[in-house]
Amino acid sequence: MKPNLISRRLLLKRTGALGLLAAVERLVPAYALTSATNAGSQTPLSGEIIDLTISEQLFRLDGRTAPAVTINGTIPGPVIRLQEGQQATLRVTNRLEESTSIHWHGLLLPPNMDGVPGVSFAGIEPGATFTYTYPVRQSGTYWYHSHSGMQEQSGVYGPMIIDPIKPEPFRYEREYVVMLSDWSFESPEVLLSNLKKQGSYYNFQKRAAGEFFTDVRRMGFWPAIQNYLMWDQMRMDPTDFADVTGYTYTYLMNGLSPAGNWTGVFRPGERVRLRFIDAAAMTFYDVRIPGLKMTVVQVDGQNVQPVVVDEFRMGPAETYDVIVKPVEDRAYTIFAETMDRSGYARGTLATRAGMSAEIPERRPRPLRTMEDMGMEGMDMGNMPKTSHDGGMTMPGMEPSGDIQKMEPFDDHSSAEHRQHRPGIPPTPGMPDMPGMGTVDQRRSTIPGAEPVKHSPDDHGPGNQTVAEYSQNRMGEAGRGLEDSDRRVLLYTDLKSLAPYPDQREPEREIELHLTGQMTRYMWSFDGKTYSEAREPIHFRYGERLRLTFVNDTMMEHPLHLHGMWMHLENGAGAYLPRKHTVVAKPAERLSVAVTADAPGRWAFHCHLLLHMEAGMFRVVEVSEQ
């Protein structure tokens, strides 16, 4: 279907909403608007019964207007605040002309309450109300969003906070939700249609003639020619970091554009907890607050041993809770720059409403390397082959000793750590391993230390390339951050605050390859889209297993498993961090351990919305067999 026909159909469907709401200035939640005019309280919905309504509304942003799909009339939807141990009852009413749903991202609940149509749930039909009821078995920062079509891109998402039964192991005097997202005035159907026609449709940051001559001066004429010819032969582009870019996206913080300047007010000396949620459909963010250190205390809703950083990268669906302690009577910019550097979301921490701070200088867009293609150490003219070798890490010892309640504003990183190569933690007496960061000696071996051979299967027409060398890259900050002079959070920095309960070694391993075909905009697992691989991935109830993800593509993928935790096997021994979403870098071999303790059918997919829609989705079935 042609894009202009899609847009006409959507506009005709939403004519009523447009007419009724033509005078609306913007649809942002009260917690975004009030933060700029008072002390910044973010009023939540809470209680025994919570009512949500999904409907079509008019969204006005920076002087432009477009139809949107909202929860309770706002983008993002309202903050939902629950209590660990309560029985949650949430009534969702559908005022759309199509089916809808709500998925409670990261929550452990019965399969029929998970909210994924076609898996263990039928969806919410137009005019109907569905009541979600489930026991709240955890605490932390989470979020919720539609799992129907591409409604998530159109505005159906919101934050969720679950307060713990026991006191938290860190202190703060004030808190804010900081929900990052992306908005396009093109419909999601048009976005996907354009990418189907040309995978680089929105990439306007390609290398130009001037950059070629710069590369000639830097690397020599013939190596530069080889490099450009190699990328051309593979029909790939080293500037390919985001399928959808700032050309069409406006990047939002709590529903406001950079010009809207969401503001959270503080008093000097207060500890402020910022609950960062990446609710973007397609955008990775690099988050920093110039002038302030951030102490990471929680990741994906789970407490971690505090890590003091200057910057962190977050993928769609991840959450990071940090505590900052501004002591000066001034404004600080909360700066969330997109990974491809085509735009940014921005807000402010300030002592008074209306203040703002300088926006940091934009960094140049990064370039992919041979390492991202799994071609480390190879001649630049060679093409990728089909063998897969694992990266090496150094064995070590598990952490020991009891974890005490920590004050999160002491910089626990050593002087040696701070002076080490940016973003990479040091291991005294050990050399750096090529292609990855070294691993702390106290930590246990990361799975995949021995080279892993892969069969000669290239995964068929659903995959464009196969990395010759796959390796663990959790010790890397990520492309575009490797030369940073700031302390960047790494996956190898993350350790849970307490030992996780299931210390069994995995009894079996399932290897999944992340595959894609950019020229046709197809995304898949093992070269097969969801429609081609209808057989579920089987887990045995009660087993402990290892999922190993091998990224054969040139892009980062945030992978989300519903219903169960993934323990990131980052070498932290008994303190592996629990995550609901794990980012796999290009040409990376990454493993997670899973306890299959949730019977039923569950979704597993890439959380880049258009990748999921294009086929990067599977069903996991946990059964007695």
C-alpha cells in the first residue's frame, strides 16, 4: 500500500478526534507540566483499582499537530504507582476503532495478563474493557505500553513505579521519572513502508567526498579506496546506526521536545533520584548531566551495587535509576543524545522554574568498524565468512563478603580505574584483550571464553552477512563512546546487590543468531522471521538454561524476554545482574542464564519496534515436557 494512502486512511479514521480537540495545545501528562511550575511532584495513579482509557487524540508539538493514540489523554500516559505485595487491578477501556492491549514491561505475572495479542491473550476489542489482575511480586522502575500493531510509536506508553515492602538500600530526598521517547509526524506504517523501499531511507549522515579525502590523508590512498569499496561490495554503510533518525523524529523527554525543556526542581544539597526509562520505539540514548556525577543504583527495576559514572547508554525498553546530588544554586542540563548523533532529548534540573543551562556541544557521528562486522584483524578487502569464534575473557574469582547498605555518593571507582582507558575498567597486571574490556579479577569466567565454531549455514536469504568472529563485548562502552574522557557505564560494571537465588549452573544451552537483511528490511532470528518460524522455543519448567545470542548484524539489538528474568552472564559470579532487556552489540556473543519458573507461552523479541514488526519475534513456551 502506498504511504500516501496509508496516511489518508489514518487521517480519515481520526477525523472525529481532530475536530473535537483542535484547540488542544499539547497532550503531555500532568507530571510533565507541573514540574515546570512548582516543586515538581509527579502525581501518580494508585490504589486498589486503576482505570486507563486508550483513545485517539490530537497531539501538538512545536507548533505542529498530528493524530495520536494516548492513555488517559496524554503522551506519555500517567505514572502508575503500585506497592509490592498488593493485588493490582487495572481496567483498560478501548476507545479506538481497532484492537489494543497493554503489556506491563518487566513485570512477573500470569501469561494471560502479560498483554501480548496472539500469544496468551486475545487483545482488547473496540469498545471493550479488559481487567488486568495480578499479584505484584517485585519493586522498582518499570513501564507499560501497547503490544498491538505499532501503537507504541503513536503514543501508547507510560511509566510504572512499584514501591518495595522493605526500605531501599539508598537514600534520596526527591525523585522524578524521566521518560525518553521518539515521535514522528509520519505514521509508523509510513516509516516501515519507507524502510522497506530503502533501508537507509532516513540516514542523511553518509560519508561524502570531503570525508573521503580526509580518510586518504589519515590512512593513505589505497587503504581508503579498499575501505570504501568493501562497504560498497557489502551494500552496507559505516554510518548505519539508526534506521529512523532525527530527520523525521523529534526526541522527547516526558512528552516534551527539547524546546519544551521539561524541568525538575531541587534544593541545593538534596539527593535526587532520576528514574530513566527508554520508551523510544527505535532510539538508543547516551545520557549525561554535565556538571554532575550519576550513581547508578538500579537497572531494569533491580537494585545493583552502586556505580558512579558520567554517562550511560540505554537501549529501548531499558531502565536506569541514578541518584545525583546537585549542591549549587544553578541549572543542569539533562542531555540524552541519540547514538547516531542526529538529535537529542533535553530537560533541566534547576532550583527554580524557568531556568535552563547550556546544551552540550554535539559530538560527531561515529562510524562502524571491521570489528562491528566481525572482521577484527582481517584485511579490509576480505568479505565476512561463516565461522563464529567466541571472544576470550580471563577467569577470576567470585565476589565475596556481605554487601552492606551503601551511601551512593562515594566514588567507589579507584584512581587507577579513573585513569584507565575511558569506559573500560582495568584489571591490574592483566593486558587488555583485543575487542573487549578486561574483566575484574574478582569476577568469574564469562561463558564463551573458548572459541565456538558455527556451522557453514549463512541463515539463508533472511540474513545479509555472518560475522567471522563473534566475541564478548560487554566490557566496551559502545561505538561513539570509546574515545570519551568521561566514565561510561559498562555491562561488566553491573552486579546485583545480593546474590541471586538460583545458583545452579545451566544444564543446557540454546544459541540464537540475530539476523537481518537491510536491503529488504527483514529482521529475524536464525534467518527466519516470526511467520516462517511458527514453532515455539521450548523451555522445560524448572530448568536452568543458558541463552546465547550471536549478533550477525551490524546493529545493536535490545532483546526482551517476557515473564522471566535474564541473568546477564557478565562475570559477576553469584551477583549476576537481573535484566528484562539485554542489548547485544554488533558481532557480539552474549549469554544470559534463565530459570524457567513461569509456565505458559511468552513473547521474546527485539525491542526496536520496526525490527519486531519486520519479523524479529519468537514465542517461548515453558512446559513440563
